[in-house]
Amino acid sequence: MTCDIGKILTCRGISRHGKGRIATHGEQWLVMRDDMRFRGEPAWLVQSMDTTDRGEFHSRWIHKQNDTDFEVVL
């Protein structure tokens, strides 16, 4: 699956960790990089749409296939 930089992914948490991130940062994430690999697998670098309680955005990697924490909802 590909997604252009600047597009928004809607994610659903599938693990306890993923569900916690969705509860804290929301289900929509902004794609910052689409051409990267994380732990050897193709991945998106995404950033939360809302700021954290510290006033910062949260960024993280989401594998394009078989991510253990998130499912991308189309």
C-alpha cells in the first residue's frame, strides 16, 4: 500500500500498545515519509494530528503490512 506524503491515515489499534496510542493521540495520523524502512520492512513515518499534553506532536513508524500495533483503515 502506498500513500502520498501529507495524506492522512486512519488507524485502529490492534494491540494494547496501539489502542493506547489511538486513545492518546487519535486515530488520524499525517504521513511524513512514505519511502522508508523500519526494522527492514516498508513503513510510513507518521505524526499525530493533535499535540500531546506537552504541546508536541507524536511521531512513530507504522509498517505498511502486518504492523503489530496498528491496522490502517481504508
